[in-house]
Amino acid sequence: MHALLVIDVQNDFCPGGALAVAGGDEIVSGINAAMGKFDAVILTQDWHPAGHSSFASVHEGRDPMQVIDMPYGPQVLWPDHCVQGSPGAAFHPTLEIDRAQMIIRKGYNPAIDSYSAFFENDHKTPTGLEGYLRTRSITDLTLVGLATDFCVNYSAVDAAQLGFTVAVQMDLCRAIDFDGSLEEAEKAMRGAGVDLR
Ligand code: VGL
Ligand code: ZN
């Protein structure tokens, strides 16, 4: 069984959003077109409480895109984004979300970020997606979505390390590309055995 895993195609990551990724909206029609080629479609949704610890606004004297040390390791500080229930947290309006069988939310723990669809940024606390995939006999994953260098990257690397066969369809992803993050992400994904196509 082969699933399409659509990462964070949400308004805040598209042009006009709080953490806009250049061209983030350009991938939506291609993702819709790809959905029919898979046994399952799964969406992830970045879903932070207001005042989340990854928001620069809650750290006095800090600005977005600065990196701080958190108990679980370095953390990039972001503009407030994908606040639970806000329009920015909603999926892009033309993404065909009714075709998804599963929507997994992440980043809801106020004290810890969760780039990966599988684990929070402590690399330990599971989201439950692994169990869902295994109980549905899904062995192969193709990832698309936003952003290539953060949530797609972390999800792809974790999936590969968990033993899934993983591909990332790069033309259906867009990157934040901050401080060399895209190049680093591509290296990390390739190193984990992810097929970048
Ligand atoms: C993401 C930064 C913060 C992503 C989510 O979806 O790549 N990036 N939250
Ligand atoms: Zn986030």
C-alpha cells in the first residue's frame, strides 16, 4: 500500500499567510491531480495553540528566524502561524481535502514544536501516524507539500528511519530556504535513503 502524505498545505504557508513560502500555492493543483494515483491520501496540519513556544512573539527580545536553545535542542523562532481554528491554519481553499482519509494534526503541545508528522521535535513523542500506517499495511510513502526544508524534510527522514520506503516529489514541494536550510535538508533526506524525485 502506497500513501500520498500531503504536508501542511495551509493558508499561513501560502502567499499572503503569516509564514508564507514562495510559490506555496503553485503546488495545490498538482497535488490534487496526484491524489488519484495512491491507495490512500493523508494530510498533515500544523496546529499550534496561541502563544506556542515556537513563536518569536513569546520570547522577549527575539525576532522571527532567530534560533534559540530549547530543552530538546535548537529551535528556529517563527512568526505566529497556524493558530488552532484560525483562517491561517485552514487548508488552502482549493486543496481537495475531502479526498483525504486521514488528517493528522501536530504542534499542539505548547512547549514543543513538531515539524515531523511522526514525532515532536524531541524525536521521541509520537504523533500516532506510524501506528496508523502500519495498521493499514501502508509501506510506501510519497511526500509533497510545505515546507521542503522543514516539515517535509523532518517527516521524510523520520519515515525512512522507521523503515518506510520514502520518496519526495520535489516539484510538488516549496521551501522556506533560510540560511542554507534547503541544501541541508536535501542532504539529510538523501542520507536517510529518501528518493528525491
Ligand atoms: C513548518 C515552520 C514552522 C512547516 C511548520 O510546515 O514546514 N515550518 N511550522
Ligand atoms: Zn509550525
